[in-house]
Amino acid sequence: MTLLVGILRVLAALGLMLANGVVLIYMLRKVLGRLHLRLGPTELGPAGMFQTTADVLKLLTKEDPTPTHVDKVLYFIAPAIVFVPSLAAYAALPFSSTWTIANLDLGLLYTFAILSLVPLGVVAAGWSSFNKWSLIGAMRAVASQVSYEVPMLLAALPPVMIAGSLNMGDIARAQDGFVWFWLPCLPAFLLFIMAGLIEVNQTPFDMSEADSELVAGYATEYSSMKFGLLFLAEFSNTFIFAALLVTLFLGGWNLPLIPDEILFGIGAPVIFLIKTYLVIFVFMWIRGTLPRVRIDQLLAFGWKVLLPLSLAWVMVTAVGVKLWPVLLGGVR
Amino acid sequence: MQPDATLISRVLADAGIAVSVEDQRVVGPVFRVPASDAPSALRALKESSHSYSFLVDLFGVDTGEAIDVVYHLRSYVFDEEVHLKVEHGYGSTLASVWELYPAALMPERECAEMFGLSLSGHPNPKRLLSTDAVPPLLLKSTLIRTAEEVRNR
Amino acid sequence: MSDPRSIVSHAGWLTTEPPAEPVTLPASLKRAPSGVNELMTEHLVVNMGPQHPSTHGVLRVLLELDGEEVITGEAVVGYLHRGIEKLAEHRRYNAVGTLMDRGDYVTGIMNELAFALAAEKVAEIEVPRRADWLRVLLSELNRLASHLVWYGTMGLDAGAMGQFLYAVRDRENLLDILEDVTGQRMMFNYVRPGGVVNDITRTAEVKIHRFLKTIDRYLDEHDELLGGNEIFQGRMRGVGVISKEMAVAFGLTGANLRASGLSFDVRRDRPYSAYEEMKFDIPVAEEGDCYARYLVRMAEMRQSVRIIRQCIDGLPEGDFTAKVPKILRPPAGEAYAAVESARGELGVYLVSDGTENPYRMRYRPPALFALQAGEALLPGVMLADAVVILGSLDFVLGEIDR
């Protein structure tokens, strides 16, 4: 029985990820279209809705040529190394107080740990492709990962400290009735957004596949569904990161002024998804507007700005969390 | 715009270069110097008080007897332009002037390849526009198929 | 000591002496472990192009990279060579314009104008005043369209995508006007020796007036969207600095030259057509970096709008072309005519031998000289900067290769 439930949960995560990918690609096209004074897909289905489905079918049925001289084993495994962590990261996301695929006590830590495997796959893809642009893209992925990962973890700490738990459900629950954490942790919130943009490879920081410099970066030599997997993982990472942002800083499934009991059931996951998609919309907005920073500017920004600021804010929060009960006269 | 022909001739003559002046109907005075003296003539013009430091263009003309390489210089100090012509025999060597005018780097390569000249003193004397085995295109002896010929084929 | 290079500090550290010549290892030793080079690093030689997203045509840049840093760069051109100069020797004077269009395919009107001016000089043809004004009007419309393409691709090179489509929106209106007047969107074949092919149409005038109503607002929008962006400025400021001396030495013209602080514009200093009658300023910047080139071009677009306003308001009555024989046989002679195209001084040196075909037509491509300067700027910059530098110089490969 538990095995069956386990399998169902894995399937749920997979289904969610694939559906998300399809929806997000459609959304990206439509949002970028609006931002760029064009229409986006219009032909297939109402408002071009089935365009993405058709694209997935195309990717699945395309011939999959393997370039000569590639490191065959790594070349084949790399998309999986990118894809699997971003699939596994869905496990700990709290869609409501009861809806979560795996209720982990160390959920946040688990998510970060598993997401930090993604650049490994990117490096494998870039290294094995036997393409110099891919290699440069892979090296950039490493460089930017080293510089953003630490600030991102540090920026996620203040909400954890206030909530007193690494369980993501608990963190979201702690924001019910309390002010959402973006306000008490405003600097951490902004730092987390920036570090997250680097993590999901979004335009001001899309170093490893900077299209005007590196052609397509680590994905240059990939085609058909192997490329599809890399592509899908990228969108799924965007979703996971937006969901993390919602959980940590934007109250999870909560709505202001409405107590948790009323949201019980189907309402809460919908609110969670709507919030997540709104965050993704903001990302796409940024993506459609801003130019790209240079890799050395990004690294300097990561080490000289993001890291000290996030460290400082962790210390401020630590003091604040200790002082808070004292200030309230021991109420909490 | 058009320079004082006697002044330019004097500058060139002072540098010990045999110069002859052709008065063109539209372009104005065109100064002709021997091929061996071209770099020193350009140096004299560049270092003269008029400071012809800007190379507008460098190209060749196949006159039917030889190749005229035209150096088109401009002085931003006096706002004057000088055309310097140098006659090169077919298949001869074009001495690079890129140290005086870095702007000449690519035009020289193009000129050499288009007129079948060879380059000397050039840091990168490869062909610029075409690949090996393409004949020197701008020579009058290189024939191309005209539109009429294509039509009446 | 086999390798006397300093390990801790670089050569210019705490000294005003020029840095010592770097020791170059022979190629055979490059992989051998030495005391300093324990990582056995190698330089990476990559081909940027001919199929690369940001080479503006079919340019190939051979880059030697040390990590992200460019050691040397060599531009390899010729992929678009069509032999325009040779073909021109086999065309009648009226037909060469078709070839000129295909040189710099973004600024067709100005290319044709350069040839027409040279042919008129050598054949001593007087052009009617209305034709001159029409030429100026269309040139400026075309310059605006060309600068908009540059603005859009500049942003693409820097990684932004939105402004390209905004630029294309405005360019679309311009091409619409040009199509209305000339019948073509890019390969116009409109300016002929002696004048222009046909008069401006009534609908085109309406379209120009409509365009002029919105363009100022749109140009402000462009400026805010890209130029006001901090990331963009961070990418452009201080990158690819061309000093005045270097600009002159490498033969830069046009906006690239003016961004380095030398105010020379063919339209003002060698006035042709009706430019003497126009009022316009020549924007100049001193810094010589990519951002200066950006600012100069953006300011030039506003000046173009100014000239278009004057042209459309004061268009004189009269013929649009002089009486020119169908087969033009200019007397023997040589002529040089230059126009200020969107990329710089586009010159045509024409040699006539009295027959119906030009004896020799030399097309001076301003972009070729810009490319040389860009090539010289490459050593020592980051890979991402190389893309921005080449983009900021605004060359079109159709013109370089001819």
C-alpha cells in the first residue's frame, strides 16, 4: 500500500512537472509576445494554446543525431542529471497544509541540496559536447553557481530562523496570521530574488547559455528530446524557485485576513499556484526587458554585494529573533 | 578641399622623391610617384606640416598597361585631400604601409588579391575576400560572363 | 631562471616603467609543465561565426581565448563577396545603382546616391533642386531605418530582446514610406545619375507626416528602454575605447569617428545634394567608448528627424530628374564622391573612359575600416565585450565584402 502511494506520488510529481513545463512555455511565449508588441502563438487551438503540445510532439519524434567525438556516456546522462533533480525538488513543495508530495522535516535543505546538482548536469553537458561554446557555458555555470549558491542559502535563512523550522509547510504555516516574511526580511527577500534569477538562468544573469555570446551555451549540441529535457528542466527550475519564494516570503498558500480553516481543501493549492505563477510572470517580465550582465560583473556582484549583505542580514535576523520576545514582554 | 599642388610637390621633392602632377578634370591634382618611393612619399606627407594622417582609401585601377594604386589621404588639420598614384607592374609587389596607416591593413590585402599583386611587409598577407584559385578579379584581363552572354547562352 | 615573469603581481605593479615583454614559450613546450604554469592551461581557439547569433551577417572572428579573455582576434571576411566592383564595370551607368543597393543592404538610398553623385560629377550633370531635396529626404529616412536596426541589434548583442522589436516597429513604418516612394523595401534602385526615378507620392507624404507625429515619443521610449538601463550602461561604459588618434589611424568615419571626439561629417564638411540648405547639428562625444557611440547614434536619429521635417515642409517644386540620355556616356575622367551613410563616409571613386560602362568603380566601405578598428580592440577584452564592441561599431557585412 505504501509502495503504491509512493509510486502515485512520484507520478504526481512527474505529471505536475510536465504539465508545468507545457503551461510555462506557452505562458513565456504569450508574455514575451505581449512585451515585444507581437502576438506569440496564435494558430493551433484557441489562442495558440496547443502550440507547445505540438512542439513537445515534434521534439519527441525528431531524429536524434549524436555529434561525433562527444563523450558518449556523459552526453547521454547529462540531460538526465539536469532533469532528475529538478523533478525530485517538487517533493517537498507545500501546496497546502496537507498537500505535499513528501512532508520532510528538512524540506528546505533537501530542496537546496537537490537543486545544487543541476549545475553538475550542466557541466557534464557542456564538457561532453565537444564544443567550445558549450565548454565555456559549462565553466560559466560553475563560476556563477559558486558565487550565487551561498548567498541564496543565507538569504533563505531569516525566514527559517523566524519560523524555527526547515519544514516548508511549517514555514508557510508560520506566516498565517503573522505578517508575511517578505516584510520583516525585506533585504533577504530581494537578495533571494537576485540569487534565484542566477539559479534559474534568467536573462540578466543567463550566463551559461548567453545566446548572443555562446550561441546556446551548454545546450548547443543537443537536439530532439535530449534538448527537450534540458529545456524542461529549466522551466521546472523556474517554477520551483518561484514556489520557494512564495513559501519562504510570500505566505505560501495563505491569503491575508482569511484564516487557514476557510482555505482548507482545494482552495489553498490554487492560491499557491496563482501566487507562484504571478512570481514567474515577474521573472518573464524581467527576462523580456533587461540586457545581460557580463560574467565578471556577475561574479563581482555575487561576492562583493550578495554575500556580505546576506551574511549581515542573517546576523540582524538572529539578533531580532532573540530580541523579539523580549520586546513583546515575553508574550511569544 | 583641394590642396595646393606646388606645396605638395615641394614636400615630396624635399623628401627626394621624383613626383609628377596630373591635373584631373574633377578630382584635381593627382600626384604620381614611383612604386619604390611610395612608403617614403606617404611618410613625408604624413609628417609634413599639413599632417595627412587619415587614409581615406587605398585601391587599384587596372589601366591596361599597369596597375595604378591610389592612396587617398585626408588632413583633418587643413581639411584637404590628396590623391597619390603609384604605378605597379602586373604581378609586382605592393609594399605595405600599415605602420604609417593601420587603416591600410585590409584594403591592401584586398588590392593585392584583386589585382594579382603580392604583399611585402604585411603582418597578415592572406587573401581577404576570395579563396585561393580565384583569379585576380579586377584585372581587365579577367573576364566575367556579362548579362548579355548569360541571356544568349 | 627559466621564466622570469612575476608570479604574485603583474608587470606594471608599483612601477612606471613599461611592462617587460611577455615570455612566449615555443609551441612545443606549451603543454610541458613549468614552474609557473602548473595548471597546464591552454588557449582556446574558437570560431565566432560565420554562423553565430551576433556577427551581423556572415562574419567570422577567429578568437584565441584564455578562459573568458580574448588574447587575439582575427576577422575573416569574404563570405558575402559578390564582386560588385567588377560587375559595375559591365553595367551601364543607370544600372549600377542596383549593385550599390546590394552593398550595404541596410542603407540602399545612400549607396545609390554616392554612385549617382560620382557619375554626375564625371558627366557634369546638373541635378534639379527638387531631386536634391528628395534625395536628402529619402537618405535621412533610410538613415533612421538603419540606425534603428543598429539600435535593435546592439541591444540583442547586450542580451536584451525587447527593444529590438520596438525598433523594428518604427523601422516598419519607415520601410512602408520608402516602399511607397520607391516601390521597394530595401533594394530601392531609386536614385539615378541625374535625379531620382519618380516623384514622391501623395500617400507617402501623408505617411511621413503621420510618422513624424509619433517618432519623437518613440525615440524617447527607445532611449529609456535601453540607454537608461543601468545594466546596459555597465556593459557599454569604458568598453572598447577608441582614442581620437586611433580613430584617425584606422580610418574610422561617421558616428564611430564622432564618438571619439573628431567632428567630421560629410554632410556638413563636403556638402552634397541639398544638405547645405538644411539646419542640423553634428553630435559629438569625447569618450570614444561603446556608450559614446550609442549616444552619438541616438542623437543622430533626432537630427535625422529634424532634417526630414525641413525636407517635407520645404520641398521645392520642379522636376525630379534632369534630362539625361538613356545611355549615359560621360567624358573620360575620374571623380570621387562621398556621402555620409549611416556607417560613415561611403565614397565612390569612379573612372570613366568615355564609354557607356564605368571603367572602374571603387566602393569605399566605411564598415571595413570600422571592422579593422574592432579587430584591433579585441585583445584583452572579455568574450562578452567582444560581442558588444563589434556590435557598437555598426558594420554590415554586405558592405565589407561587396
